[in-house]
Amino acid sequence: MEYEIAGLVLAVLLWIAWAMVNERRYRRSEQRGQLPPGPRPLPVAGNIFQLGWAPHESFTKLARVHGPIMTIWLGSMCNVVVSSSEVAREMFKNHDAVLAGRKIYEAMKGDFGNEGSIITAQYGPHWRMLRRLCTTEFFVTSRLDAMQDLLDPKSEKGAEFFQHAGKVMEMAGKPNMADFFPILRWLDPQGIRRKTQFHVAKAFEIAGGFIKERTDQSMQNEISADHDQRKDYLDVLLEFRGDGVEEPTRFSSTTINGTDTTTSTLEWAMAELLRNPKVLKKVQTELRTTIGSGEKLGDKDIENLPYLKAVIRETLRLHPPLPFLVPHMATNHCEMLGYLIPKETTILVNVWAIGRDSKTWDDPLVFKPERFLEPNMVDYRGRHFEFIPFGSGRRMCPAMPLASRVLPLALGSLLLSFDWVLPDGLKPEDMDMTEKMGITLRKSVPLKVIPTPYKGSSDLYGF
């Protein structure tokens, strides 16, 4: 035991010495004008104490002092934070390929790996294959139509899956000392990796049950010669056969999984509407005058509901699902705007700050959907860098078509069919709108609200 303690102390001292030498080397590089500017880091700790409980807010404040591209040291981990639309444009238009790597945090390292996910896979042949499937198979209209009942969150197992998936997103986004200080990786001092992998395993277990059911159903359909069933994206994954070289021969059950960020956006949208009763009344009036009494909201109706779409865009501006997107990583050294970006540097795009930039947006902190009704207004498809809640370039969120379809249908259906009031006489101006940081940005205090069936929808829902 004494030898183990002595060895640990020696390792810590050696690592501290290495970190101090490394810090001086990078400080000299920064003084020569190579690294982007940033707050002066402490030896070993770097800028950890400036991280705060809400890093997206802390980094926004630091960017006002040090500029829209800055270097932040978290222990030995070098981060470059992008906080303006101009720098984001430079990054995605001129350095997209070299900055298309993924920073894999300790929380996501475990028995299941990261290459099975298009979100966390490193840029290369395997990722390109997954991206091709997303573009040509998963998120085309026919697949989206067919997947409506897949993992229904109202079912018991579906709700359990989304609960575990949400925990994975929450834990994976927590600041982790094991990322900042490599010597602590084997200790997992905060238990973040252990907790994350527990929820990952539970989600895989549930999804594995759905996959088995679908496999058994497919076999039964083959026996009965029933080939008329529409295929959803799960069918595509199960039937995939790769070349075995740059592509897997088949997808494993731990590859066929997913996570969800739409629920956080729906919660924020409802919260903002309840906090702004005039906006809530306006969007409900649009819905109830456009959709016939007793009718369900359908895909074809969305184009005739501009204010509903504006509400969703304004929600995404103020509350992007992933405030730093999914962190990018430099796959090689590159120079951007005259600054050196060293290989393996983590790139954090603070889309939360970009969406609230007063240089771009009038009244940036005010929930005002009307701004998105103006002619030639920006959209979220990655071409306008003032508004990139789904990212841009090669690593743009592949599920944007799904979110673009699900969000207006889900929110519109809730607003069309029910009237909503806050419980216990809570006033809109007293609502708690603080944020809870993970990979996704959720309300710190979950929204509680009372629905009352709208009279025009009573027959439709059997009330």
C-alpha cells in the first residue's frame, strides 16, 4: 500500500512538472501571436476556475474581454471558443475539413465505443458511410412517415429509453476533472464515466428489445410473404450490408441507437409561450383559424402556419439544444484568422452567445417571434452563421430534417388541442427560466403546467 501511495504521489508530481513546462511552452507561443488570445491560465489548473456552473454564459462574458476567438485552458486541455457569427463563418467555410474531428470526452469512453454514432464518429470513411445513409435513407420523407410509431415516448419502454438517453446527454456534458487532468482518468473521481455508461447500457438494453421485436417481425413477414410494409430507418439499419473494408459488414445492436434533443426545445418553447401570454394567444389563434374544428394537425398544414414556425425558430435562437454544438477537434495544425489552432485542440462554437449577440439581433434577450416573419430572414439550415442551432458544414446535425418536421407538429398539436395555465396561481413573470447544463440545455426547474382540452378538439380526443 505504501508503494502504491508513493507511486501515485510521484506520478502526480511528474505530471504537475510536465503541465507547468507545457503551459510555459504554449504561453510563449501565445506571446508570439500564434494562439488566439484568452484569459491568463493558472499553472496546472488553467482557466478551470473561470468555467462556472454555466460555461456558455461564462465564456460569453470572457469573449467580451478577449474577443470572439479565444483560447481557454481547462487543465491540460486546450480549447478554442468561437463566439461570433464572423468567426463561425470563417471556421465552417474555410476550415471545415480540418476542424471536422470529434473531441471524445471520458464520459463517452466505455465498452460501447463511439464510432457507431454519426455524432461522435471521427471524420473519415466510416463517418461518410453513416452520413450517406442519413441523407439517402433515414431522413427522407418515406422513412419519416414510416417511423411515427417507433420508440413512441408515450409507451412505457419508450419513456424509459428517453429517460436514460436524457441522462446520458446530461452526464456527458458535465465538466469532468478526468478530461482536464489525464492522470485522473483511471480514478473517474466524479463518477461521471461510470454513471454515463450505466445509462448507456440501459438505453442499449431497451433498444435491443425493440430491435429483436423488429427482427422477429421481419422474419415472420418473410414467411408470410408480406412485403408491402413500409420500411423505416430501423429496417434500413437491420438490412444494411457493408463491404467489410471501409464499412461494417452489418450494424451491431450497440450501433443502432439514438438520442433526443427535441424534448428540451419543446419544453423551452412552452415555457417562453406561457411567460409571454400575448404570443401564446397569437399562435393559438393562428392554429385554430387555419385548422378546421375537430381536425388533426398534419405535415401539409405547417407551411400555412408561419407564426408557429417563427415561435420555434425564436426558441432555437434563445435556447439552442446544444449550446456549444457537439465539440469539434482539429485533426491537424491549421491557421485561422492569423492564429494557430494546434492539432487535437477542442473547438467550442458558442451558438448560445451567437444567438444573443446584440450586433446581430435587436432586443436579443426578448422572446419575439415576429423577427422571423421579416422578409429574407435567416434560417437554421447552416447557411446563415448568425443562427446555427444545428451547426453547419460537414458535421451539421444530420437529424435536422427530422427536428424540422417533429417540432412544429408536436408543439402545434399541443397548442391546438389544449389551453394551458400555470399551476398554483404562478404569474408568468415569476417563472424560473434558469438553465441546467449538460450536452443539451434544459430548464433547471422542469416546467409544470395544467392542460385543459380546447372545446374544438373534444370530439377528436374523446373528451
